[in-house]
Amino acid sequence: MNRLSQLTATALLALSGAAAASPAPHWVASWQASPQPVWGSDFLFPTLIPGQLQDQTFRQNARVSLGGSRLRVRLSNIYGTQPLRIGAASIAAHTGDTPQPLRFDGQPGVVIAPGQDRLSDPLPLPTADRQAVQVSVYLPDRTPLQTFHWDGRQTSWIAPGDQHQRPALRDASSTTARLLLSAIEVEAPAIARSVVVIGDSITDGATASLDQDQRWTDHLAARLAPEGVAVVNAGISGGRLLRDGMGESARKRFQRDVLDQPGVASVIVLIGINDISWPGTAFARAQARPSLAELQAGYRDLAQRAHARGLRILGATLTPFAGALPGTPLDDYYAADKDALRQQLNAWLRTDSPFDAVIDLDAALRDPADPSRMAAAYDSGDHLHPGDAGNRAMAEAVDLDVLMGPSTHGVDLPRR
């Protein structure tokens, strides 16, 4: 072997060794819509979906937080009472693109058992950080709709027949609810991780501008994407910490919506205002309000479970809500004694919480002249939910050094 050949062989061996030593990419949660059971017609709010679909295609947009070289989607029949037959499914990298078919064990369709969900086979569809994709699912059989995500803050479409591979749907009707799709995972570099935010309508994005990705988690995702960190939204409008609401309680769904997410390293908890304010309203006339000790126990439970899995967990103070929901059937949502409990809970969170750190969203949004109220610049107008500017202020209130700082319980979030 001549000198040049020896050098070439040495270089190739070095490259081979470096490649072998490089950590392999892994699957990371990049988008989520937490499943909810479809409620009956007697509930205060309409479902926004038909009772069933048959020989119809459902199409929806989703903006991944981090991109990757491959992706896979999760379809859910978690609250179904009968098998769910998916005739076909597809995903388009951009609106108007020809969708690419998804496969399940190499097949175009799949049957999902009651109480289960199903991941598609990995698809080599590269995506960029913060890229919007479009997922379509065709249901050939008569399919009662029993699992959904009510407040999608995104327009979705229902079209007749099998149109899952059409770039543009024909004769479609619209809804803002989500069906079937519960998560998108991407294959990302080994250093990539996810932050899961579990919460209620404030996290779900109620009153954020429709189709504009203006939830506070969207703004946080934009801040964290350059760091190689995804933000996954596990908010459910009407969600509660201790009791089921417009979905299962945070304690019940914490395993599924947080701990089971691939690549998760950190959790943010912003939930509890519905626990305090629902009792006595049209939502829960006969229910007793939880005590401060009961709320504290609920937070401790989440913190212990996160720490047992090696995750960093941050709590957030509950935001101001004086005068909430005026002129609605829930105009008794606010009361001075409810606000007193909120302030007691916030004081405990700031001084003695079980979390690794606390994000003071109350301080970020409140009116300095009246701390029980949200500042007008941040208020959507219903005095409970922040508008777009308020959502941005919430995301900016998160100290990334604290969120991504050293953890005494698990793996630190990476910094690029």
C-alpha cells in the first residue's frame, strides 16, 4: 500500500469511528392535541362535529415545533367503544402539496382497537423547525365520533369520499375541532428534547387568533426551536387538575399526555383555575370547591411523578380573572372568595412549591393598578383568557436559563 492509500485508509477509519461514536438520532414529540371524550348534546357547549363520519375525509393542519429527517403520526381511538377503521391517511409537507401516503405496518389502513392509539410507520419526509404540515384521514365505514380535541384554534375540513391524496379538497365543510390526529413525532438529533406544557383553555389557546398559531406555547416554541427544544401543547379547554372537566383531569392524563411523550425532558404545569371557579357555576352547580390543601396535594402528585421519571418540572402561577366571562352563562365564574383562593395558591407556589422552579405568569399579566384583573393590553376581552399580546407576554416571561438549567432530578435540557 502506497503512502496515499495509507492516508486514505486512515482517514476513512477515523471517519468511520467518529460516525460510530456519534449519538444516533431519536424520536421526539413535536406536536400534540390531547384527546378528549366527545360529550353529549346536553353539555353547555356544542361539540362542533357531526355525530359520525362515513365515506368522508378529515383534513387538518398542524405546525411541528422541531423539524426532523423523518416523521410519524399518532391516530387515537382512546375514548372509542368500538374498533376504528382507518381506510387511508396521508401527510403533505405544505398546504397545496400532493399528500404522501402514510403506512401502518406497511399497509395503507389500520384498525385501532377501543381505548388505543396507533403510530404510523416512519415516513422520510424532512421538515423544518416550525413547519406546518397537513394530515388527512379517510374513514370508509360508519364511524361514531367519540374521541376529539374540541378547541383546535385551527380550521379543519370534512370532505365527501376518499380525498386523502388530493392537494385541494372538493365540497368540504369546516370545523375548528380536531379529530383522530393526536400527535406528530419527528426523528431529530440526539441532543433534541421536548418541553410539554399541561394546562387548560389558556394553554389550549382559547381566544388566540384562529389559524395564526398565537397560543402562548407557539410563542415559546419559536423561542426554543433555535435551542433544539420542542414545545408540545397538552392543554385542554375546560381542563382541571383534580376532577374531570371537558376532558380527564390533569392527574389522570399526566402519564399519557406528558410522561409517555418521546424525548420529553421538562414539564410546565399551568392548571387549577377551573378547579377553583367551576364549582357553583353552570358547569358544576353542586360541586364543592377544593381546598388549598387539596390543590397543593394535586401539584405534589404531578411533581413526584415527573421527578420519578427524571424530568424537570416547573409550575406557573394562576393568572388574574376578575370580571371573567361577562354576559355569558358563566358570568359567575369569578367571585372574590375564589380569587382569594387563587392568591393563596400563588403565594404557596412562589414560596414553597414542589416544583423545580416557578414561572410567575400572574405577575406577567396582571394590571398593576388592580392585581385581581388582567392588564387591558393583554386581555382578550373576556377577562379570563389572554389575547395574542398576552400570549406573547406569557412566553416571554419564561426564563430559558431556568427552564433549561441544571436539574437535580433528570437530564438537563440541551443548549445548542
